[in-house]
Amino acid sequence: MVTRRLAGLLLRAAARRWPAELRADLVREWDAELHVLAGRGERWRMLRFAASLATSRAGAPVLDRAVPHRRLRRTAAVLLLAPPACVAVVVLAAVVMSLAYATLDFRVAWATAVQLPLWSGLTAAAGVLLALLVTRAARRTVRTGPLATALGVVLPVALTVTVVFTAFAGRGEQGLPGTVPGLLLWLALLVSALWGAGLLARRGRTRLAWAVGVLGALVAADAAVVLAVVSAIPSAPAGPVAEGLPPDTVDRVSAPLWLLTCWTDSSLGLPRPTAWERFLITDRVLVEPMFYLACTPYVVAYTVAAARPAPAAEPAPEPVPSPA
Amino acid sequence: MHAPYVEFRYSAGMRLTIPVAKVLSALLADPEAPRYGLDLMKLTGLPSGTLYPVLHRLQAAGWLAADWEEVDPVAAGRPARRYYRLTGEGARAARLALAELRALAPDGGTSRGGAEPAGAPAW
């Protein structure tokens, strides 16, 4: 019974690969053959029969088989190359910021204050440029369901993060273990946000999809920063406080602002976080928020572009009545 | 196996591959006999995923006709099967195509194994 059901599922999956007008007859024909095999108790042959149909090329009209393969390669290239490009964006922005700081340091008093905003601004600008490139490439990538797209976008990001942070593990005080919970939370929430954005984009609600994607990604990044800070810095003094220095604590009341604090090194005119708290926060999470910033434009842009219905049907291939 | 000759050979608008030649050969063994999918799989040794696309393309080219078995599924205790048969044009074109292929083969059409019907290619 299970074999029959499994074979039936495979047959229906196989039928979906054939032209719509042929599917009903094909399923009827294959079901009849399955019935014969089932009657003979040939379970293994049933499965082979169905699996072969499900995994082999479909019949005419013969499409240009190179097109799906090209799309698949392009999709893989875009999704695998974009996250390392985000790392490059963060590094490049940091280098430019350092050069700018070296130039400004002896000339203006506000050189230190603009360090982080400059880094964030450059990262965001480069991230948007990357998103434009990715959106352009997404027109010719594989289109699949919103969840699969979200996972397809986020998993290479996770892979890149793993490789990069493993390479740098142990160099900071926190090391990799201190970074992992925040990153995992970011990735998990990012999948949810992109899934929602993809669902909306698929229904043609592009603006709402963008809003959900961007806001969701910001919430994901904010939550990741909050988790990283909360797990590392207490809210009340845990030990003796050095004379003349404020305690190494961060009041949780300003937690929602910590992501912006990391990007701007500012409290946005609010009493919290204080200058000392800002120092503690940015000392604890410095690179991660920049990586989130670099990734956000492209992940949302790709998800919306890939989920959006095609603007026009692709030209139908000429019918080729001959076997391939 | 003479794949280089077979893969790119066209006959009457039909691109002849080894699976196509096997199917035509099996059908030509008894052109009047209707064949169903499992039957053809057994005769040709082709898996279902290869056979059905070939059958469909032969149909599209007009070489093959397909009809549903006239049977009462309730009385028979099974669904109706789909039977395939070469059309008159298909039988003529298939014989010609296979003969051409056999002539192109380096060994001049010597049959291997002896299982093929008369006029069938040597595979």
C-alpha cells in the first residue's frame, strides 16, 4: 500500500513535467500500468517504473534543455557569490573608512564621530549596488516557491558566515561561541521575513513584500544584536566597579535602538544608551551589524524579484516533433 | 553500438536515437500487434522514463497511433490500458529509417543476437 502510494506520488510529480494538456491521459495510462504491476506484487518494479518517469526528461514539446541548466547555474552563481560579495563590501567599506579617518583625524575634531556612520553609509551604499546587480540577475534565475527561495538565499549566507567566522574564531574576546546565538537568530528570523516577502511578491503585492522584507530583516538584525549584547553584558554591576569608570552594564530599556547605535554610534538624541553603553555595545558587536546591513538589500531584492510573477510569458519554443 | 551514427541521424523529420530505434524495431516485429507500455519496456529493455517520451514523440510525428483499451474497468478489475500501434506511414518510415541506419553501420548491417525482427537494426 505504501509502495503504491509512493509510486502514485512519483507519477504525479512526473506528470507535472509534461505539457498540461497531456497530463491527465499520461497519469491514467501510467496508473493502469502500475495497477498491473501491483496486481503481480512487483513492488520494486512499481517504484522503478514511477521513479524513472519522475527523474527522466519529459516528452515533447521539446524545450531547449540548455535553458533550465543555464538558469540553474546562474541561480547557483548568484546565490553563492552574493554572500561573499557582502563580506567584501564590509571589508572594502572598512578600508575606505580607515583611509578617510586617517585623512580627517588631524584636520577635524569630528573625525572619530563619523567613523561608524561612514562605515555604515559606505556598506549600505555598496549593499544597494549589489542588490541592483542581483535583482538584474534574478530575472533569469530559477523560480521556485517562497520558502525554497528564502532558504536558498539564507543558506549560502549561513555558509559564508560560518566560513568567515570560523576563520576569525578566537581572535576576539568572545570568539565564535559568543557570536553564534545572535547569528543563528538572525538567520532564522531572516528566513521568516523573506518567506513572508516572497509570499506577498508572488501574489503581486510587491510594495508590501518590500516593506515586509526590509522591516523583517531589520527586526532580525536588531534581535540578533540585542541577543549578542544581552548575553555578554549585564544590566546591573556583577562585580567591583573600577574607580572613576562607569559600570560595564547596559540598560535594557534602549535595546530596540542598539542596531542603530551600532550603525551610527549615536543615541539619536535619546538619553539611552549612554556614551559608555554605546562603547560597550559597539565593542561587543561591531562587524556583525555591518554584515547584516550589507546583506539586507540583496536578500530582500532577490527574494522579491525571484518570487514576483514573470512580466510576460517567455516565447514558446517551436514544436519539435522529433525525439531528442 | 554505433552511437555517433545513430544520435544525429534524421529520417523523415525524426531524429533517430538508440531508444527510438529500439522502439521502432520492437513495433516492427509485429506491426499489427497493439503494444502497451510495460510490453514495450520488456521488448526494448528501456526504462519508463525513456520509453514514454519516445512514444510521445513518435505519436507527434504521426508514426504511432495510441488507443485506449476498450474494456470495462469494473468487469475487468483493472483500468483500461493504452495501446500503441504503428500507423501505415509510420511502419513504412520506420522500415526505411532502420534500413538506412543499418546501411550506415560499419559492419554493413550484420544482426547481433538474432532477436531483432527482419529489417531491424543491429542493436
